[in-house]
Amino acid sequence: MVTIINPEKNNSRNSANNSFENEILRKVIKESWRGKLPDGQKSGISSEILEGHAVRMGRMMGTLDYEALCMPNVTVNARHMSAIELRDYVSLIERLAAGYQQHLGNNITDVILIGLTFKAKDIGSARRYYDLFVSDMEQRLASCVKISDKEAVSLRDLSTELHKRNSGPLRFLRKREIQLLNSAVVSKRKRISRLSRRIGKYSSITHRTKHA
């Protein structure tokens, strides 16, 4: 995929020239997808909603790829939507984009959005894709929390046993057992730490997808 630099993200030494060239390119891309709107929608509320959507997605993704590759699909889908439906539709797309971006990064999200805007042709199908993604993140979060809770109980038991072995009168005779227990405690703590990071990640993705 060829990445088109967004003028707002361009920091090169030739930024003035590049900004001018990209602004021209932006206009060409915009006129291309706007041309897919029926004449009655080109100057109405639907056009304003689509233009705002394109701008927000450009800022989110940092390139003009979405406007060039996905807006034609969104525009075709918008032909049969009311203004209210279209506003809800682009909101779902933006929330999904925010979630996927945090979960998988920009490059994979670009590809997903091309397929999403092609397949999700109405508000109902967009909602189904949105619900599936949120449900997946919530299930991953719940699974990590459950495993983490179980590991915390196991860590507590191991720590208790280690304390007993270290406090007993025969601790010098149980050096090997104590070493193994100590190693198990360290391993458990590392696993809980990894699970904690995953919990934070999935919690953040779920929140961003719901409130982007």
C-alpha cells in the first residue's frame, strides 16, 4: 500500500512544497469520492457528514490512505442512508478504526478498513462488526482477569509455603526445595505482570472503541 503523507503530519525540510502538492492531491481525492454522491446529496448534510468523517479519519490514521481507498466505499454506502443513519454509520466506523488501530497498528488497520467499508454497506452490518469487535475485546479482558485471579491465589499459596520453609528449623536441609519454591514465586509474579499489561491493553481498547 502506498502511503500518502497527510500535510498535518509532514515534518520534512521540503514541507512547504510537499504540503502544497498534498493539498492538491487531497482535493483530487475528495472530488473523486464526492463524485459518487447523487447530485441531490453533493451539497447537503450528507456531504458535510462525509467530509467531516474523512477529515477525522485522516487525523486519526495520519495519512490520506483512508480517504483515497475507503471513502469511495463509504460514499456509495451513504447513497441509501438518511442523515441520521449516516451519522451513526460513520461514528461506528471511526470507533472501530480507533479500536483496531490500538490493537493492531496502522498498517493492518488500513487493510481492515478497506474490507470493512466494502462489506458493511448499511448501519445494521456496521453495528454487527462493531459488536463483534467489542465482544471479542471484552471476552479477552474477562479471560485475562480470570486467569490473573487464579494465578494470584496460586502465588499467595506458594509465598505462604516459601515463608514456612524459610522459617522452619530445618531450612538449611531444604535448600533445594526453597530454591524451587522461590523460582516458582518469581515465575508467577512475572506471569501476573504480563497478564496485568494485557488487562490494561484490552480495557483501554474496549474503552476507546466505545467512546472514540
